[in-house]
Amino acid sequence: MKKHLVILSSIIGLGFGTIANAINTQKNNLKININPTSQEIKYSTNILKYDVSNGSTQSFQLNDLLPLLKNLKKEHKEKKANLEFDRFPRWNFIADNSDIFGVGWLFESSFTLVELINSDFVQFENILMNISGTQKLITLNLNYEILGISKSLELINYQSEILPLKQEQMQSNFEFIYNWTL
């Protein structure tokens, strides 16, 4: 009998603990959307000219994407609200002949990117794209400073055999769909 009471009280204790944890989690995750009827969308397009046909690597600053991210940080401060992605940010690369040769989403990096945008202690420095002819690889890194320490976040690491080695006007496009929460 005593054994059954111990088991029963353990089960009841676990049940109450689970319910309390669920209520606490729900309370901590509750966010209020400032404008629940609409989401905001921002696009960035950079046009790049490169030639890595000799196996070299070329680096570019994405001068359209950096101001977009800086403006999101500025809005965060002005609205005193946090940015929240409605879906993972998308990207694509379009060749001179209008063929898409790369497409994807910022999966892992999007969580860190949101935290960086919402942080008051982070300053974005630059966004560098490296294109390697030898490895047929495109990497994209956001360089930032947090409390005087320089850091880098890899946004894209895209390797493909169909990577064009020479382009006159390659497009690098990004789409951010988001809203603001208190």
C-alpha cells in the first residue's frame, strides 16, 4: 500500500510539474505582434562582375544587403521592438543568361542573425562574398562587432559544379519577411 502511494504521489508530482512547466513556457514565449495584420518584406539585390576561371578567389562587399540589415537594426531601436522572421530568409544567384544557379534559405544563421539585429550591443561592419573558382564555392559572411570584439557569421556556404566562373552581371538576391514584436 505504501509503495502504491509513493508511486501515485510521484505520478501526480510529475503531472503538476509538467503542467507548471508548460504554463511557464507559454508565458515566457508569449509575444505581441505590433502589427498583426501585415508582415513586412525587404529585398536586396547586388550585381557582381567577376572572373575566377583561372582558379582564383574574388571577394566582394554586398553594398545593398548591409544597409538593409543596418536599417532593420535602426528600426529595432526606434520601435523598441524585436524583429521576428516569419520564415527563413531566402536567397538566389542569377547568372548573366538569367538562369538561377543557386537558391536556398538562411537556416542555421537566421537564428543568430535575428539575435544580432535585436541586440543593442552589435554593430554591423560589412558583408563579404567570396567566390572561389577552384572549389566552385560561394561563401557569404556578415562581419560585426560586439562590445569591441570583431566576429563573423557565415550566412551562406554554397558549393556547386554549375557555378559560373565568369560573370558580367551576376545577381545576388535576398528576401526577408518579418514582423515586429514587443
